[in-house]
Amino acid sequence: RFDAVLFDLDGVLADTAHIHFAAWRRLAEELGIHLEPAFEEKLKGVDRMGSLELILAHGGPEGSVTRTAEEKRVLAERKNGYYTAAIAEQTPDDLLPGARRVLEEVRAAGLKIALASASRNAPPLLQQLGIAPLIDAIADPAAVKAPKPAPDLFLEAARLVGAVPERCLGIEDSVAGIISIKDAGMVAVGIGDPTVLTRADYVVPTTEQFHIGDFL
Ligand code: B16
Ligand code: MG
């Protein structure tokens, strides 16, 4: 029934949301903007410039409009420096429980594996986590027109492994990501809360509860 499984990264294979958030919080504080812990949820699955816009808007209505595109690029680059320094410390112990087993089971079942992450830092992070050899292709978010919730990144991931959308299973923890998968014409597995991930075809609470055998 399936030829490929397309994985999101943050929230599915690794728990990098809190690392992203710590980096954004540091930048925000430098700008005099306070981010309460609940803000972390708002940034999940949102790409880099989209996240910056949400944070600037949180600081006040003038935060975004008074800055030029170049100033915003510099701010996003500063946050990325904090983030890349932190992920350089990641090790295979930082994989989410079950992540490595899931990848190995999908491979053993003879299916292709592609990554569909909004993160431009995915390649070095996969190396740090020791799972790069288990992944056949990484869709480059810079190479697609529209970020999640558009279907582009998942369609690109499918294309890279030569699979048609109808025969792809997409796995995501964010609402935006589930919308991408469904609008790409794929079957969606949500990782998290079924009352939040309402468009997913199936939902499991954590990666640990996902078994490819249930879908074959
Ligand atoms: P970067 P995912 C997303 O990863 C994160 O959830 C989101 O918080 C982050 O802003 C985005 O990647 C872009 O990351 O700044 O490294 O390019 O869930 O799509 O794997
Ligand atoms: Mg995610």
C-alpha cells in the first residue's frame, strides 16, 4: 500500500523545539521582547522568517513594520547562530524515544524514507543524531515555493524518492504539517493529540507508539 514514509524532524524524530525556542528567547530578550513559555507551541513547524514575524508582532504592532527586510534577515541569522551552536552538542541520546527503531523498521519493510522538515539545519542535525545513513533523501525547504501548510515540501520529498503521493505516508506533529500532507494527497499520521491534529488519518501520542507494521 505504501512505497515511502516521509518524516517531519522536530517533534517526530528529535525534540528540537525547546532548542529553537531557547535561541528565539535569547534573541527576543536582546530586543526587549518577553516570550512566555506557552509561545513555544506557536513556533512549532513555522519556518524561520515566519517565526521571527510572530515574535516581532508579539513585541508590539510596530515591531515588524519599522524593520527592513535586511534587518530581519540579520536578526534571523543571529538566532540561527545560537541554534546551530546548540545543535552541535546533540548526540544520538537526543533522539526521541522510538525514533531510531521506527526508521529501521521502515527500511526493513523495504520502504523509502525521506525527510520533510522546514528546518534548513536538518542535514547537520541528522549527522549529530547518527540517523543520516537511514534516510534516503532530504527535501530542501529552500528549494520549494511555499512553506508548510502548503503541500510543496512533502511533494518534493516524495519526488526525491520516486514515490507517487497516494503511496506515501507522512508523519507530523504540527497542525500545519498535517495540512501539508493531506493537501499533498497523502495519508497522514499525527504524533500528538487527536483533538488538535484533527485532519490526520491516524494519531498516536508519541513516536514510540508508531509501528509501520500497522500500516502494511
Ligand atoms: P530552521 P520541522 C521546524 O522543524 C521547527 O518546528 C520550527 O520551529 C523551525 O522554525 C523550523 O523548523 C525552521 O528551522 O531555522 O532550522 O530552518 O518541525 O519542520 O522539522
Ligand atoms: Mg515538527
